[in-house]
Amino acid sequence: MAGRFANIGFGFGERAVFATDPARSRGRLKDEPESPTRTPFQRDRDRIVHSTAFRRLKHKTQVFFSHEGDHYRTRLTHTIEVAQIARALARAFRLDDDLAEAIALVHDFGHTPFGHTGEDVLDELMADHGGFDHNAQALRVVTLLERRYAEFDGLNLSWETLEGLVKHNGPLVDRATGATLDGKTLPRAIAAYVASHDLQIDRHASLEAQVAAIADDIAYNTHDIDDGLRAGLLTFEMLAEAPLAGEALALVDTRYPGLDEARRAHETTRRVMTAMVEDVIGQTGASLDRIAPGSVEDVHDAGETIVRFSDDMAAREAGLKRFLFGRLYRHEAVMRVRAQAEDVVRDLYRRFMQTPALMGREWAEDAGRMDEPELAIRVADYIAGMTDTFALDEHRRLFDRTPELR
């Protein structure tokens, strides 16, 4: 395409010097011709959106199970909200918003059915075989388990998107010693992949990955308040005592006395989100002024997370998380359903380990000849890819009684 329309929509506009430049992408594990109409990161985003794993998020739990109501967040709607916030933050700093969006859209691909409950159970059951980590599983999904293309397994995403997926929460190992920073064993899937495709897990991720990470925190802090109020597990009286939320609620009640509950909830949560977003922009701008990175490499070598809350906001945000943990995530009603979901995942894992042929034909192939560690990984892959509804359907197929998760 030539002339005055040459660069329309191609995503090669002006960026900050510290942004990730798609024209300088490190490429893909499997070489492919470049697209004539999309940057590598736009192409990644499109592959992610068109994947099977993305569609499955529609029926995976965030906090409340889908059958409890149509208006609660699912893992898919959460992901879309994270992507929206990530794009807004990326644009504020003239980053590559396509890369930030791609990382946000793919960040939860490794989540199991039934939210963190499923992950916790699989991690327990897989303890002798390397455990289970949803972030490592997401890498496994996009590099191996998605099978759509003729020339490769996975989605063959660019180096920058994979790097952001694996370490959007920071480096995984110490640069000097090689020891993991959390004191745990490096997840098996990540260790295996980086052995052949170095994602530099001892360095900080791009700013695009960092905005996706903090967008995740902002999104679930705010929408879990909304869903908790909708479910009746949180009340406005409780919220009045919560950090951040209580301040926002007081402002709403002063400005709009007598507001109905639905509008009162929305006006409160949008102010919580705005406060966190504006704080991130202010704090990150100050950090960029102080560090003055001249390139994306300077970001990788900064030795600190640049995109973050101010100390004051970080303390208030941590307080809000403690509030939600105690009042919502550990509410008796949530814990009752969580226990039932644990039983479903545990039952499925044990039955498939005992009789691999009960898995789908593609998954059962060669499973009977695998040793126990190989079979455990195959079973975990199968279960982790299930939606809530499919997991319950499989349980009903294999067992006489299946909990209703209520």
C-alpha cells in the first residue's frame, strides 16, 4: 500500500523511547512471513481472541459460578475489563497498546474450571509431579496445547507477548544466583520452554506487560466489590469500613443522597477504579522521570517494577484485598461451593488417572502407555482446559452423584 494511506491502521505510530517497538520484535519461535497489514503484536492479539482457550473463558469462574446469575463476572468478562484498563494505561505512556492488550487477553488462559479452587486442587494432586501453576499452564496452552495451525503447535506468539505472559508480575529468578525469587521450584512448563526459547526470566518485563499486570489487580478489586454487593455477600455498611471503597462510597452518598442500590454500587466502584488508575499514572510517571529509560532494554534492566501504585495507594489497595478476602472470598456461602468444586476436580483427576481411556479420544490416545508423571501432566492438561459446565457434565457422566455447587 502506498501514498497517503500507507500507514493507516498498521500500528506503527509514534511511541515513547521506552515502549516496545513492533518493528524490532525478536520474532517467533517458528519463523513466519510478516503480515503486510498488521504488526506482530496485533497479529498476536488476533490469534489469542480467535483461540479455543479464549472462548472457554466464557464458562470459567471468576468468583461466582455462572449458573448463579447472568450478571456476575466470568473469567472472560474479567479478561476484557483487564484489557480495557491495560490499553488505557498503555496509551497514557505512549506504549504499544496492542502488546499490552494481547498480554492482558492471554494472561488467564491457564486457569482451571472453578477459579482458583481448581488450581489449588490440581497443585495439591500434582505435588509429586511438579505441581500446577496457572501462569505456567497459560504458557503451555499457547505454545503446545492449542492446535489450529498446520505448521506448528500452539499459537506461535511473538517473543514479547510470551515474555509478558510469563513474567508480567516480575522476574522469576535472581540474575546473580539463578535461584527462584519465590523460593519455590521453577514451574516445569516454564523451565522446559525457556530451555529452548530464552525469555530472560531474570529480567523485568516490558512496560506493556507491567501495565497488564496492574490492570489485573485494578479490575478484580473493583468488579469483585460490584459482584459481592450483587450477591448480597457484601453490604454498603460493610463497604463503608473498607479502604478505598469506603472513601468512594462516602463521596457518592454526599453527592447523590438517596441513590438506588444499583447506581450506588456502580458510582462507588467506578470511583475506586479511577482512583487506582490515576494513582498508577502519577506514580509511574514519577518513576519514569527518575529512571529515565532510553529504551525497552533499560526497562528490562531497571532492577525494579516501574508501573506500580504509590506507597500510600499500595497500602490502601492491600487493605481492600484483605477486606475482600475476609468478607467475600472466605464467606461461608463461597467456601461451601468451593468445597463442592474441590470434590469435583479431585474426583475427575483420580478417575482419569485410574482409567485414562475415559478422557476424550484425543486425550486418551497413547495415555495407557505413559508412566505416572507423563499421565499426570496429560490429565492436568485435560482438566485445566475444562469449563465449569464441562467439568460438571463429565462428573455426572462418571459418577452417580454430582454436587449442584450451591
